[in-house]
Amino acid sequence: MDRYVYKRGSKQKDLLAAILINCLPTILLTIVFQLIPILIAAWYSFLKVNLMAGTKTFVGNANYLKAITDGRFLHSTLTTVQYFLLRVPLQVVIGFLLAILIYQPKRWTSLLRTIILLPVVTSMVVVTSILGLMMHPSNGLINAVLSLFGIPMQGFLTDPKQALFSIVLITVWKNVGMTMLFFLAGLMAISPTLYEAAMIDGASGWQKHWYVTIPLLSKTFAFVLITTTIRSFQVFGPILMTTNGGPMDATRVVVMDIYENAFVYNQLGYASAQSVLLALFLIIISLMQTKFSGSKGGRR
């Protein structure tokens, strides 16, 4: 598609006006519900805010100094990083393999695609509730199936060693369909002649994907990595509904700590400072991933 180039003239001005009018609702919603809250949180991070008394006291960088020395916040950050390291590779790899599986139309492709995308259109509350019941340590379906093979019952969400990975399984099952769609869109943009040339050169099925598909999907991989990373560091709902940060703080993530400081312990200023630190960390991670993917693309 050719890039639009603005040219002087009344018709061009009318077109620009139409574009701006159509974008105006999105721009206003973004400003009201995203930009303004971000600016308010940044300002509150320098204050000591008491929601009950309605008082605000300027404390400078005291909230930031408290955050970087708070053992509980550092523990929740480490737990979030562990969750990120578990979820992102698993979701990206499964999503990519599923996209390859259903890329070629077959008799069962439509049914499989529907099954994979069903959790995507289902509410996270419903998904978490269903899988939480299935992972029940004594009455859950998964343990009932495991017992048929002589495998002892697992604690899953009640076991500190298994709880975090159980949350990972819930979120991956919910979101892997969307990841598959991104890769599927990228696969459809690859010319079939490239695969034909690879077959003529004697490439096997996996070699075609290793030397053709993966390099050509580098931008898709970068996009999926960045978006999945951001969502991983923002995980909150499944943990609140299942473990509430337990057992023994095994699933206590950053957003859970921010939520409790803001609305349980009435420390909105400190929670705002934690939010700013989390945002800065995500920006750094995203820039690193973008730069790494860009440098790889430039060497091809």
C-alpha cells in the first residue's frame, strides 16, 4: 500500500479534517483515561496522600527511596520477573506452533481454530474460575485424571512451589489464541514461492520454518514479545481471584503490591511511586527488545 502524502488543496484539507474527526473520540478517551491518570500518578508519587483524611503532603523522592529499599516490593518484583520468564517463552512458542498447525487448510482446521480462540473471547473471570475449580487439590478434574495414571494429587494453586506456574498456565491458556492470530497473520503475508524455492533446495519441513518463516516473522516476534511482556508485568486478575498473592507470597506480584498499598494500606503516594517505577522498567524492557529485534533484522 502506498504511503499517503499530503498535498495542498481543499480536497486534501477535507480529507485531513475527516480523519481528525474520526480519530477525535479515540484521542479524547486516551487523554482522559490514560494520559491524565499517568500524569496524576506521576505527581502523586512525590506526595504522601491520605485518602481518608483527604490530605496531601509533598515528600520529594521519599516514596522512591522507600520502594527501592522495601523488601516486600523487591520480592514482588522478583516474583513478577519469574512469572514473565515462565509465561512469555511458553505463550510465544505455543502460539507460533499453533499458527503453523492451522496455517494449511484442512478438514479439522476450522474446528481447531474455534477451540483455540474460545478462551480469547471468554471473560478472564470465567476462565480463571473454571480452571481454578479444575485445579482444586482434592476435588479438581485435573487431579482426578492424574489419579487414573497413579500420579499423586498435586496442590497446584495451594502449593507454594506450583502456584506461580499454575497461574502461568491459566493466563497462557486464555491468551495463546490471540498470539496465534498474530503469527497466523504474519504467515499469510509470506509468499508461497519462498517455500517452493526452499523445497527445491532440499529443505525439510522444519528447515523451511527455521530458515524462511522465523526470519521473515522477526517483526511479528518482536511485537508479540513486547505486548506479552507488558501483559505479564501487569498480571493481577487471575491472582486476585485464586491465590490473592499466596500461598506464602508465592504469587505476590508487583501490581498486587501496588493495589494493596493504594487501597488497603491507604498509601496512594507510595503506590504511585511503585507504578512509575514499573512503567519505567517496562519502557526499558520494551526498548531493549525493540533494539534487539531491529539489530537482528538489520543483519539479514
